[in-house]
Amino acid sequence: MFVNFSDHPSSLWSENQRKEAEKYGEIVDLKFPSVNPDDSRDNLIRLAECYIQQILKFKPQCVMCQGEMGLVYHVVRKLKEEDVKVVAACSHRMVEETIDADNNSVKSSKFVFIQFREY
């Protein structure tokens, strides 16, 4: 099983990214939560523990963990202690800037998946 713990639903991934994830088994999406910047470190650790328990119930072969860095740190550290492979998606970011009809600058980004890189 491949757990996608991020804000990027696997239904929107490229075919290449899905194929790479499916090498570990079925893909399960677990939405990464919004993290209040006012939360204390203790609250962040409690939130991490809650999600770590949810993730471990899937008995994943691999977890993609991407989101707010403090929460990512605690989740990744604990999952690695549990001998779970944890990765991040690596992509090329292609930015195009154009000028619209009202002379406003408009940027659009396209992310091209390259690989999963292990933490």
C-alpha cells in the first residue's frame, strides 16, 4: 500500500506518478491537515501522533508525506522509526508568465513529476 499524505489527491497525479506509487500497491489518499501557525509545539506533536496512528493502520509499504514542515518532520521521523519508507515527490516546476487583456501579469505553474525521493 502507498499512502499519499498530502494536499495533492492522487486522482490529479500524472500517469507516471501513479505508476510509480502503484509499485508499492494500492494508493490511499489521506488529506494533510491545515496547521494553525499559532499552535504550540506540543499541539503539533499531538496532531502528528494522531496522523501517524491513522497511517500505520494501513500497514503501508511507502508513504508520501508533504505539507507544513513542522508536522512533516514529526510524521516522517516517527514513521522512519517504525521502518516505514517515506518519500517526497520531486518535480520540475515550469512557470509561464503572460500579460492578460487588462495588462496584468499572470503566472501559471506546471509540475512535471520526476521521481519519489526517500527522506
